[in-house]
Amino acid sequence: MKDVLGKGFAKLFTSYEESEEEQVKPAKKEAAAASPAVSSSSDEVVKGEQIKYIDTAKIYANPNQPRKRFDDVALSELSASIKIHGVVQPIVVNKTDDGFMIVAGERRWRAAKMAEIGQIPCIVKSYGEKQIKEIAIIENLQREDLNPIEAARAVKQLMEEYKFTQEAVADRIGKSRPAVANFLRLLTLPNHVLELVESDKLSAGHARCLIPLQTTEDRIKTADYAVKKKLSVRDLEKLVKEILSPDKRVRPEAFEQSIELKEMVNELQKMFATKVSAIGNDRKGRIYIDYYSKDDLDRICGIIELVKKKELTLKDLQNYNKRK
């Protein structure tokens, strides 16, 4: 397996690293876009691999494809490009009794069908079941837009089914070992949190912030609170530190803020003309005032000095901020 999917695997995919907006050959691109059928005589050889044009209706998705979600907007954009340029990067398929099963390139196939392209360029292989599964996993992991939870599950699958170490997986997908470890750490979180990440309500960075929390209840409540309050990763890190403070009574629900506290934060934001955030409640917490440069810090310090010297109206502060 290692010999088959080592240099050979890299050669297979790096041979076709052209952008999906570039064309392999203008004649092929135009033929694929304009005609629902291309004769077998249009087969060609590119960089040592024979390219066959196969009816999209004869091609089907791998039921064990690790990638379960496809962004509709991105798919529509690719489909629009394919209508003009055709499918310029061949997909990889495996010949079966039922037709041709996709090994790599399902997104291009879906977009081609959406664009009503009759035939698309394919590289036909004869892989075994284990090879297909491993290639499908690795090909997906090499994509930057793969959902982090799908990526985490794919990494775990590679390690469990093929007995790979974290270092071996990192080498195969071109990522660092700490990156692979971070993928796996996500899977220690409750399913509810994983669903929030999969639905893009939380980022992988948010999810990693929750890992130090000791109980499932705290992780779920804190995740829901972060979604509700639209906390940044930095704000969530601060909140988790508060929850892990020596005061064991602190819980995520304790950070629900009163209307008065929220209004005070809004007033401070107007006063300092910058982001102000509060972590905590009326009884205990912290207020953070953001600054983004030395000049910004000097401006905030100037406001504080003016407040100490005399009472200022909001209009005075607005004029001061404009001058600075």
C-alpha cells in the first residue's frame, strides 16, 4: 500500500495542479462545453496519463466519500466557469460493473452535471477497495476548504484503518504533526459542539478553546453562549479562563449580562470610539478596551485624562476623537 500510494499518488495529483480557470487544451475545453457527447477518438494523453471523455451519466459518487458537504455557492460558481471553459482538470475514476466510480474530483463532476456538460475528462484506474478509500480520504484532506470536523474524522479513519501514526498522516497530507493533533482533539468535544462547527456557527478555533473545560455540560453551554453572543475566538478564550478560575461556582450561565451592564458597555464604546467588551456579570467580571496602535492608546489615555479634569459631554468626546 505504501508503495502504491507514495510517489505514485503524489504524481497522480500533482500532474494536474492547474487552476480550474485555466485550460488544458482550448479545443477540448470548447468541445466539452458545446457538445453533450465527445467521441472516443477525442481521448488524449497528458503528462503520461491517458485522458478519456466519459458520459457524466455513467459516472457516480463514491458512497464512502469522506466529504459530505459541498458549498452550494462555490459549486454554482464552478459550474458557471465550466459552462464557459469546460472541465479542465480530469477527475479520477475506477471502472466498476455499474459504470465509473469517482475516486477524486466529485466536486468537478457535480458542477459539470449542473452545467449540463455531456462528457468530462477522466483518468480511469483499477484500484482495490482499500486503495480507493485511502486515496479518497487523502485527496479530501489536501483540500483547504474541507470542513474541519470532516477532516478530523478522516484523519482518525486513516489512523484506525491503516494503523498510521500522526507523523505518517502528516506526511501524506502535507500538514504538520501539530495540525494533525489539533484535528484529532476536536473529536473529544460533544456531538452538539461538532454540529455547531459543521454548520459554520463556530470555527475550529472556537471549538479548540472549549477543550480545556472539564465537563460536557460546560462545553455545550459555553459553545451555545459563544454562538448567541457572537464571541470572537479571543473573547471565548477569556471566557474559558474565567470558567476555569479557582471559583468553582463560575459557570457559563453566570456570564449572562443585565441590560444595565450592556448599556454601560455601549456607552464606553461611544466614549472611547473603539471596541469595548465585558466578560462576566453585575457581580464579577472584566471590561476590555481594545486599541490597535500606539496612537490609539495615546488617544484613549487622553480621553481618560480629560474625564479626570472635568465633566465631558458625549459631543465633546466625539469632537476629541475626530481631532485625534
